[in-house]
Amino acid sequence: MATTNVMVNPTSLQTLKSKLQDYYTLTKPEVNLLILMTTSAGYYLGSRGVFDTRKLISTLVGTLLVASGTATLNQFIERRFDAQMRRTASRPLVSGRVGAGEAFWLGILLSVGGALYLTLAVNALAAGLASSTLLSYLLVYTPLKRKTPLCTALGAIPGAMPTLIGWAGASANIGGQAWLLFAILFLWQFPHFLAIALMYRDDYARAGFHMLPAFDTEGRFTKAEILVFTVFLVLATLLPFLAHGGVTFAICMSAAGAFFLYYTGKLAASDSKLLAGRVVHASVIYLPVVLGIMAACK
């Protein structure tokens, strides 16, 4: 009996692997990790009765698909501007490793697939919230980045939506506590993204992005903004204590807030932009701690 040996070209396999890696990079996995975390927090805090793990997984899968599609389409839209910034010059679209058409259809497939999956596997409210997040990010925030520094405020809205998607996935409705969670994530984005804008101010300016006000040449106004928004953020995290009590909750939230205020206060008092990086790192530590405290004291 004759046998046929099928030879696999190692070069072709390596090319396929590289292409899949570039597709994966287009979805911004580091951002998606944050989105999945906040969606999970919203789902857990919005759940009542027996916890439905399968529905949580479905909510996360659908949200991840829509978020990945949004990131891919955003890079498709901004590919010419990304080429002008050092921090984005090596992205797959900019470097030519992925074609514009490939990125566009990948983004559409992920976005539409995610919305349909949420509709069928979770509920229409979660799907609607995910779709509105995509549209507001691509049609409002993305073009406004080249027009006004107010883009940060408007971009914080879709940025905070994963909490509502998770909550809707668990309960099929949006209540007052869901909006408080939304407000916390909304406020958190100001110190986080304004610090990033300080770090890469010259890079953003080179591409024509108006992430910071033109008059704030020394960054003092932005540093003050970061501190003020951090104060409001810390106060927002303490609202559940005022409503329901809980000394342990208040102590933990106050300690987390003091940690974050320490770094934003140091930045505000300094003439250096170098401390902005520490604020970004502190914000990435602070947010999961706050969500963890809220989940533990549910």
C-alpha cells in the first residue's frame, strides 16, 4: 500500500505564525485585559442569587470580541497618524505587516461577531451597550483626538462602559449601583490617560493629536487636573460607605486612595514629567485593588 509523505514548509508555518501574531497585536491584548477585568467586576457586582459562571464567560467572550474589533478598526482609521509617532511606528498596519483591507475586515468580523454573540448568548442590553461603546469610540473619541483636548472626557465614556456591559450581562438591567461603578471607572481614566498624554506629549503633537491644551506648555494645568480628578475618584469610591456603612470597606478604600494620591500629588508638586510614568503604573495597581475591595465587600 503506497503512502504519501506530505512535506510542510517550515517557512510557510513561520509566516502563518507571524501573521496570526500580528492579528493578535492589532486587538491590543494589554487593553483587553483591563476591559475583561472591569467587565468581570460589573458582572459580579450586578449578579444576584446563584452565580452563573457560564453566562459570565459568555459575557466576557462577547465583550472581548467587540473590544478587539474596536481596537483593530481604530488602528485602521489612525494608521497614517500612527506612522508619525515613535511609540506606534512598529504597529502591524504601520509597518506593512498587515494590509489595510485585512485589518478592516478583521475588525468588522470581530465587532459584528461579538455583538451577535452577546445578543444570542447573553442578552440584547449587553449587546446594545457593547455596540454603542464601539460606535462612540470610533465615531466620537477617535476623530476628536485631532480636534480638542476634550476628547479625553468624551473618550472616558466608552472607556467606562465595560462595567455596564458586565452588569447588564448579569442582571439584564442597569441600576443605581451600576452607575456608581461606571462613575468610578470614568473618573479613573483622567489621571491614567492624562499622565500618558504627559509622557508622550511630543509624540502626540507630531501626529496632530490634541491630547493636552495648547496653553499648558509646562504641563502644570494637566498635573493639577490629574490631582483634582484623583480626589474626586477617591471620594467616589467612598460613596458606598456613606450609603451602607462598613468600617472595613472605608479603611481599605481610604488606604488605596492614599496610595494613589501620593503619586498624583508628587507629580502635581514636581516640575518634571518623569513622574507621570509612576502615576500610570500606580493607576494600574489602584484600579484592580478598588474593584477587589468592592467585590469582597459586596
